[in-house]
Amino acid sequence: MRVTRALRKLRGSIHPQYFKGLTSDRNIVEMPLPEKLYLSMAQHLGAPAKPIVAKGDTVTRGQCIAESAGFISVPVHAPVSGKVIDIDTAPTPSGTMAPRVILETDPENTETVTMPPMPDWNERPQEELLKRIAEAGVAGMGGAGFPTHVKLSPPSDKPINTIIINGAECEPYLTADHRLMVEQGKGIADGIRIMCYILNVKTVFVAIEDNKPEAIKTMQDALENLEGIDATVCILPTEYPQGAEKQQIAITTGREVPSGGLPMDVGCVVENVGTVLAIADAIKKGIPLTQRVTTVTGHIVKNPQNVLAPIGTTYADLVSFCGGLTAPAAKVISGGPMMGMAQPSLAIATTKTTSGLVVLEESRVHIYQAMPCIGCGRCLEACPMNLVPAAISYAVEGGDYDRAESLNILDCIECGCCAFVCPSSRPLVQHFKLAKPKIILKRRQAADAKGAK
Amino acid sequence: MTGYILLIISAVLVNNFVLTRFLGICPFLGVSRKMGTALGMCGAVLFVLTSASAVTWLVYHYFLHPNGLIGADLTYLQTIAFILVIASFVQLVELALKKTMPRLHASLGIFLPLITTNCAVMGVAVLNVQLEYTFSKAVVFGFAAALGFSLALIIFTGLREKIDLAHPPRAFQGVAIALITAGLLSLAFMGFANMVN
Amino acid sequence: MDISTIIITAGVIGGIAAICSSALALAAHYFAVEENPQIGELEKMLPGINCGACGYAGCSDYAKAIVTEGEAIDRCAPGGGDVLEALSEATGAAVDAFEKTVARVHCAGDADNAQHRHRYNGIMDCHAAHQLAGGDMTCGYGCLGYGSCARVCPVDAIEIKNNLAIVHPDLCIGCKACIASCPRGIISMVPASQKIHVLCSSKDKGPIAKKACQVACIGCRICVKLDEEAFTMDGFLAIRNYDNDVTNPAVVEKCPGKCIVAVGAALEKGEPTCA
């Protein structure tokens, strides 16, 4: 076990106000089961899961209610025992529409089904463990929700030699990963060992920002005596956005992910601490991913804290569990305030990727009037991906998507630093979010047309 | 050697064909909407100006000059002879390109007829005579003039592409704002004045 | 001036001209490239606005496709009947009579009629608004009114009036650019001769649709009962079948959702062209 500092400073970064003190010192609290759960089928990146239950079916806690719909997809399990009262289509926290299963909780039924635990995991073949991780529905819990079994089975021409455990949690307000590291260090260490076994990797970095000294200490203790593994706790300066995987790889290992590439192109796998814990639970206890820690925070939340809630809990339930609001909410954000999505209502339910729920009052929400670009270049300095946000946003605004593409808009990680620093309040990252899906769609159509010929 | 370098600097920056001598304004405004076409135009101008300098120098010194083959002072035929020679020469090249290099023709071809008797081409031919350049100097001057034209066109196209995305007020849209930009660009090039004569 | 000057001048110019023209003649012979002259002819017949409605990069591309690939000649919407006739004459291809089609936004939910479920303060673009949980309107199908279609219209035929996009049928050239630009997919081409339309795209059940918008199809089927030929149902949404004319104009009066609208009548009354 070693402790290091970041190799270099992040290129392009910002220092927003963090407000982490609202929740960072408080223990994770388990929430009583809500009456109804709304389970979206699109909780991960890739094809939405296919429901295998019908309206009126009774389900048991831990039972699989939707199966994965392809390689890049994961199943969904029932977090509680109860009855399926409806299956409909509704918006997910990320704004897309997806089918969802509505469960009515049966408080009487405390039965739980699990998959057989694998205490002897280090004697089983890797494929079996990967299959289990897929069956347990584990998807990246940092925000994007990339299916974990896919990440852990890289193609043979891309050997992995480094695992990076992402505990940076650079988003303001959020402390869910922080508290997990403090309280569940042992479980995370188990997950790390399992991941190292699956990928046959010896080098592990645990990246934590220096505003979480408690977490750094517990992770140091937990990583002591991991036999055969060269574990390093890498202390990063507090900066946004170093929780982004490409940035994190650069500052912990010094490797640069090529444009359009993936971490595996430089031999790295980056996993969020929550995901690592879910892997450990799936393998050692056979428990599928049905609950997660969500930071419920905001200055108008009466009792802001980290809540361990079943997936599918509505935001309204989460907020009322935290004592309700002291003032009317003006904006509700799922995830952190930098990259999270504003939500249309509190009726939306959490998913496997909901790391936080930030409730902001009127005085903290600004409606900006976008002004013309004054060419000051601050967005260039702030962009961690070395892009030219001003020029790209110009192109998007003018409808010239080809130009935007030639300016590498697809490398944008949508961190929002450019819009954060813009003195003209231009909606830079909003433009990129608008144009990227269209450009990707166009590329795909062009590729399809080529394939058809 | 120094003479040639000064000649190039002079033709590209100090006495820029478009922005100081105001020659070749038509293609300068006409094909400056998209960088792709502008680059095609630059290629065509580079070729035509260089070769036109060479051809017109030969015609002038061998046919029209009193010391030429004919032996009579025919310099008053300069304009008509130059137009004739340049026009047919460019046509000839276009025909040859179309057959032998269809790819190059597709990117340059449409611009060649556009600039056959352009004022920039005539200008370079007449200036060669006026300034009494030798053959090699005339060719270098033609090439440098085209470089200057290309520089101005590329800068201008870059500006116009940005302006097109920026929604100027309706009254300024299109050529109006382009002319204002061209004027400002010309002013900027005034900064090179008297650097080299 | 003596005559020899004129003769020398004529001789020199004539000589140069002769050399040049013979070189050109030789070049034209040796470098001749076969090219179908019809492409140029057809290109001249096309409108030349390069709108892309035909699916090609521009008018010249389309002309080339007609000649070399035998592409159908009825794809130029802005050209209308005249161009079709000219193309038919030139290529000898037979065509049906041309029917002018114009774009129509199948929604009447302006700011007064449609309910909103949250405030949207992102960028003024329909796609951006639609990306966020399906838009800020309670109705998941209606026009968002942020003007993405109006911005792509090459002839400024689309107006955003009170948060609702309205296509002016007399200005529309039928290029279909707006159809692709609409994230809701509620713009479609309708025959310009047809005046009665269903101005709703909501597939929600009646009560839900009605709650979201005052002018919504509630799936009551009255129009289908009144005029089977001209209306069909798609779930809870009435669809106008433009193959047949409306024989019973009473549908407009009888529609309880007020979403079946006669365009001509409103025009005569001097009301906005959307209704």
C-alpha cells in the first residue's frame, strides 16, 4: 500500500463552491420501504431491459423482473417483495422515455431470493464471475451506467494492466461515494480483489480528492495487506472535473486516452467505488443491485443526508424522508449540479445511477440571458479536453454540425466547465449536449448506409 | 536572391493584389463562402497567374517588343494579345485537365474559366511589362501575386464562415457585411505599407 | 499611319489567334470527354434552389441521377407541376398528374390551449427541450414552439405564433426540411387542395389528452362515424385519410375536441392560418 499525489495538475478545471459539508459528516441512513417503487428499464447505458413480469404478478425481493436485452444491457431486479401494479412508459432521470415497472410494496412479505453466494470466488473461472456480475444487474454507479461486465471483459487486443477506483467525487454537493468509502472500506477492498482477479491485474489506484481526509484514511487501512496487489491511494487536489475517467487516468497514471478512444486503449479500467461495492455484494453474497446510496441535499432540505434507498424510490419519497423542504424548490437536479439533469417533477424515481438529488431554492437558480461571445477564451482555458468550446458552440448555433464535428465536439465530456466560466453566460455545454446525439445519429446512419451498399 | 525574396514579400503583403491593388475582387467576394471552394480557387489562381506571367512575357518580348522576332513596335497590341493568349491558354489547360486528371479538374476545373480574363491575371501581365521584369522575375512575381491573393482569400473566407454563423442584423447580411469586412481587412494590410517597395 | 501598320497588326493578332485556335482545336479533339448533354439541360429545368427535397445534394446532382441512374422525375417538390411536365417531356418518362403538397403541423396547442408541466429555461431549441424528459408540455406529442422548424425553412414559411409553429401553405414549397427538424414528428406533407385537417397528434387516452390541452383528439370516433372514408383511427387518435375528400363537413362542427379544423373557412374569416 502506497500513498501518492496526483502526477500533474488537471489541464483545464474549475473550482466551484462545494457545499459538501451539508452531508459529509453524517452516516448513511437506510430508508424504510416506500409504498410504491417505479423501476425504469433504462437504468444503464445501452439497450433498455425487457420486462419479464406482467401486470398483477407478485414478485419477491431480489427476483429478476426484466432481462437484459443484448450484450450492452443489464437486467433489473425487484428491490422489494410486492405486486406489479402497472407497466408503462415514463421519463427517466436522464430525460429519455423508457418503459417502467411499477411495484406496490407488500410490507408483510420479508422473503428475499438471492443467487448462490461465491465465497470461493478466487477458485472459480473468471467467466463465471463475469456472468454473475451481469446477472446481478451491476452497471456503473458513477453516473453513466455503463454495464460493468462489459467493462470488465475487454477485447484480447486491449490488455488491461491498471484498475483505477474512482472516489474523487468532484461534483459539488455530493458525498455518497465519500460516505461509502468511510463506512464500507472493507467491502470496497473485497470488490477490488475480485476485480483484480477477473482482469488479472496487479496495479490498483484509488483516487480520492484531498477534501475527504477521512475517506483517504479508511481506504488506506482497508487496502493494507491486500496480498499480491500493488495498491496505491492517489490523493488528488480538489478540482472539478477530475472524476471524469479520462482526466483521472491522466492525473493518476500519466496516460492520455486518445481522441475517440476508451480507457482500455491505455490499459485502464475505471470504476466508481459504489460499483466496486456492488460487485463484491453480487459475488460474495449473491445479492443483485437493488439499492444504492443517494445524497439528498440542498440548503432547503430540512435534514440533508445520504440515504440508502431501494432503486425506484421517487424523489418525493426521498425528500419527505429527509424531513421535507423548508422553502419551495425552484430546481431539482438528479446527480450533481454540474453534470446532473434538471428534473421536470419529483415524481421521477431513482435509478442505479442516481448519485444525488440536489434541491435548489429560487435564490440559487439563475435564469441567464445568453449574450454574444466576446472571444475572451476563458472556455478554452477551462476545457479539460482541450477543445474550443466557443467555436463549437458558434457552429452548433448556426446549424453547421459538420463544422462542429470537425472541431471534435464528440470528444466533449459534457462537464460544463465552459458554461460555468463563460462571462457572457452562453449555453455552451447545452449546445454540445444538443448536437452530440444528432451527430452520433448521423454517423450511425452514414455507417448503416455504407453497410447496406 | 534577396531581390526575389523582397519581390515575394512585396507582392504577398505590401502590395497585396486584392487588398492593396484591388485586383481580383470578383472571385474574392464570389468564392469566399466556403473554405473548400476557396482553397480550390487558390489552387486555380496560383496556377493561372504563374503560367499567365510566363506566357504573356514570352508573347510580349518575342512578338510585340521592337527587339522581338517581328522587329516592329507592336506594344500597343499588348492588351488584346494578352487577353487572347491567356484565354486560350487557360481553355487549353482546362481541356487537358478534364481528360488527364478528372479528379483535379473536379476541384479546380470550375474555377479556371471563371478567372481566364480576370483583372488579376491581366494585372499581373501588364505589371510585368510596366516594371520591366526579366522572365524569371516575371514568373516569380506572378506566383507571389497569387500567393497574396490566396492569403487574402483564405483569411477572408475564414472570417465569412464565422460571420455566417453569427446572424448579423438583416440589413448587413450577405455581401454587405462581407464588404465591410473586406474593407477592414484592407485597412489591416495598410500596416505593411512602405515596408518594401 | 501607313497601311503596313494595319497589315502587320492584323497579321500578328491573326497569327497569334490562329496558333491559339489551332491548339485549342487539337486539344478539343485529343482531350475530348464524353458527357451526356442532357444533364445540363435537365439542370436548367430544375428550380436551382438546392433545397434537397429530392434527396440529392442539389439540383445538379438530381439531374445527374435522373440521366445516369434513371431516378424518378417526380421528386422535385418546389418545382411543382411545371418542372414535372418539362422533365417528362425531356426524358419521355410518363408521370401522373402533379399534386402540390405542403407541410402542416398537426397540433393546435398554442400557449393558451396547452398546459405546461414544468418551466424550461434551456436553449430555445425544440430538440433541446424535447431531450429533457420529453419537453415542458404536459402533452408528450404537441408542438413545443421553440422554432426548430422555422429556422430550417428555406423560404421563411413557418411562423411561431403564441408557442405554436404554423406553416403558411401559400409560402411552403414542399421541401420537407421542417419534417426532419421536428423532434416530435408532428409535421407531415398534406395535399394543398385539402382544407380539413386533424390538428392533433396526441395518442393519449381521451381524459389525459383533454387535461393536457384544450384542443385535443379524445378518441371519440365521431368523425369516423360521420365520414368513414376521410377519417381513420390510430388508437385514440383520429387520422385524416387524404386519399379521400371530406364528404361531410359537419365533422368540423361536431368534433368535441375541436381538433378537426377547416383551414379555408378560417382564412375567409380573417383568422390566423393555423385554424
